[in-house]
Amino acid sequence: MTYSAPETSALATAIPRRIKDMRPGEIAETLARDGRLIVPVGTCEQHGKHMPLGADTLIVELLADDLSAEFGILRAPTIEYGVNVATERGFPGNASVRKKTLHRMLNDLLDTWESTGVKEFILLTAHEHDPHQEALATVITTTARVRVVDIFAIDMHDLLEGQTEPMHGDEVDTSLMLFLAPHLVRMDLAEDYMMSRDELRRYRRGWLKIPQGSPGSIGRPTLASAPKGAAIYARIREKVRTRVFVAPGPDDTA
């Protein structure tokens, strides 16, 4: 299978507009031109022996930076914690919040940002756990639009060899990290662990814990590669930019 790397252009030299690095006047000027704010929402959990706990976070942070730089819109500080899948044993460093905790925190943050001029929020996440997704999908604002983007909902089966869909610390996650942050991956420690489709469905819904026999990952990370990660990232970036940042919304005119 052949993989194509993302195209490079002058956009690669653009700088993300991270609000933690900006002064109030600069933020106001940016919002006056474009009222959108990207909010990356990550996790701090195991992704197998070979991967860092912040893999999901790093992936959405880099995507948020790329999109912020390309479209000149604001990027919020990353929400580092999400709602994790339960495990049959503890993994050092894991940190999870309850669904209502993440939901309340996002409600508070979005309410504050909305009061200072944000018109649309784009919540980026790379974590398919249903309670985590529900916390994001039920956030309430006064008038601002909220768009939740789960990058792993994008079809990428044709780019994979041992899986038909993203799992966890798997062929997808590991390939992305080999492309985006290879220094954080130890492929010599990668172990495959597969679930049935029904088990995977129950696992995502929170009805099934990560089993004792799993290294903390689900899927086939041993099939991961940097070229595969480049192709997956290019697919994700293009789908998100086209559907969320380029295509007119329901209240926009073509």
C-alpha cells in the first residue's frame, strides 16, 4: 500500500493564534474579523506500553494549531483531561474526570468566552468513548454555535491494513504519533490486542472495561508506520477543514 504525505505550502510558515500567547487587544481584533474559537479536548490515559498517555491530546493540539494558522482563527488552551474508559487494572499516570465534571467545566469556559465575543466554538477531540462525547455534545451556550468534531469518526478504512476502524492506541493512533511525534513512540514495546466488534461497541459505551490481558491498547499497533500516519493525518485535516472551516454552515449563504 502506498501512502502520500500531506502537501506543503506557504501555510506551513503561518503561526497559530493561541489565546494564551496573545494580549486582549489582539484577541479582540481577531474576533472582530472571525468569531470562531477552536477548543482542543484531550485525555490523559494509557495507549499501550509503546505510547505516551497524552497521545489523543497531542494529536488534536497539532491539528488545532494547523487549522488556527491556516484560517487565522483563535485557538484556546487545551483541555488536557477527558472521560476515560474504565480498566481492570490501574495504569500509572492515568487521570480521568466524570462526564458531568467535563460537561460543567466546558459550560463554564464557553460561557465566559461567549461573553467576550466568541460566536462559534469548534470542540476538537480524538476520543470515541461515549460518555466523553456526550459531555461535549450537551454543552449549552446562549447564542453561540457549538460544533463537536471527533476526528476518529472520519472514514479511513482504506488506509488501514489490520483494522477497519480506529480503536485505541492502535494502528491509527500509533501511525499518527509516528508521523507527528515519533520521538515519543517505542515500537519495540507495541503489542496487538483485538476485540470482537460487539466487545468494541460495549467498550466504547463504557459497558466493558479494558481487559486485564490488554497492554492498555486495543487494535494492531504493530502495523503502524509514519507514512501511514501522514496519509491518515492528511485525510483528517482535509475532511475537517472542508466540512467545518470551508463549507457554509446552515445559517450561511453559499
